Amino acid sequence: MKKFILAVGLLSLAGTAFAAGKPCEELKAEIAAKLDAKGVSGYSLEIVDKGAAAGGQVVGTCEGGAKEIVYKK
């Protein structure tokens, strides 16, 4: 569980700083691949407008910061 929390934390830092200009679907696929490689299952990633992350954790931003990718378990 600690590894999972660490992975999500690192993804959120890397996603928000590194991928601000990426298309959302591309970034979502990259985050999903990283989570799958870590053995995480039973999650969903959703693309929402900035600030609409109710009920989940923001793990990345895309389209110039206009949208966020939200992780839900």
C-alpha cells in the first residue's frame, strides 16, 4: 500500500509539472501504463475540467492546465 501511495504521489508531481501541454488521452494512457506496471488494479482514470475532481485524486493536468486527470479506486 505504501508503494501505491508513493506511485500516485510521484505521478501527480510528474504529471502536473511535466505534461502540462500534452493531449489528455495521451497522458491518461501513460499514467495507466505506469499504474499497470506497478500492479495496481481496480482503478479508474477520468478526464475532467479543472477543479471538478470531486471524489478522486488529481494525478495529472493536460491541455495547458485546462483539464485534470482524476484517479479513483
